[in-house]
Amino acid sequence: MDAKDKSKKQVLLRLSSSLWKELAAWAEDDFRSINGQIEFLLTESVRSRRKALKDDDQET
């Protein structure tokens, strides 16, 4: 996500209660809201994917 992109989109997300509890505990450990934790994890996942795709392109 581009740092210049200040707009936020709302998403309805259904999670199992066990996943919710895990995310809530993790968010608390990292001093984030659950929403902030989910956004952080998704952002890290996208960065990791971009890096992997870039690395794959450089190998071929």
C-alpha cells in the first residue's frame, strides 16, 4: 500500500471465534487494535509477496 494513499476502505470480515481470540491476543502483545493488527499483517503479506515476485523475476 502506498504511503500516499490516506483513504481507507471498509471491509466486512467474518472470522472464527478462535482466530479472533488469537488475533486479539497478538494485537494486545503488539499494542495494536485488532483492526490495526489485521491491517499490519495484510500489509506485511503484500510486501512479502511483492518481494518474492521481484526475486522470481530477477532469477529468470
